[in-house]
Amino acid sequence: MRFLLDENFPRSVAAVLSEKGHEAVDLRSIGLLGASDAVVAEKAIETGAVILTTDRDFFHTFPNIYAEHWGVVVIALRQPSRGRITQRLEWVLDNVREEHWKNRVFQLRDTTWLTRPPIS
């Protein structure tokens, strides 16, 4: 899968994704630092990428604005750190099949997770 790292996501995640056979593009490396959520969304849709972010607004607003997309993962931790964000991302990669990502938004919390729409 292809992932688009929002500017608030640890850059080190790109190496983890690469080790798992995925492609990662960092917004900061393609001249989109400070881009609006709409620009981030359009870039992800255009390139077929899942958005990785810690911006909680994406969980609530994204599915209401974009019916067709490649997926969004919001990591919403009480005390985020590079290691804990990476750990939660690895969990979702290991536990959610690839066919469930399209048109779905995930929110990963400290010990729970939500998805819109639900996985049946």
C-alpha cells in the first residue's frame, strides 16, 4: 500500500512502512508543509495513498467530505511519542486486512480503536 504522512506524523515511520513492503511519502518532502487538510486529502486521493495523521479532525470530517478515498489512519494518543505512534500503526497494519482500508477512517487510541464505517 501507499501512505501519505501528514506533517505531524513521525518521519521515522517511513522506514517501518518500507520494511513491511509499503511505500511512504512525507508531505514535508514534496513541498506541502503547512498545506490545508483539503490539499492533503486531494493529494492522497490523487496518488492512491492512505493518509497517516495525528489530526483528530480527520476522523470526524473526512468521511463526510470524501466518499471515495484510500483510507485514513488517525493516531490519537494521550501522550504521543514516536515509538507509541509507530506501535499503534504497526498494530493496525498487522490486524486489518488490506481490502478493509479503502473508504474507511480509523482512529487508534491508547488501548482501543474505532473505524468509520465499521468493518462487518
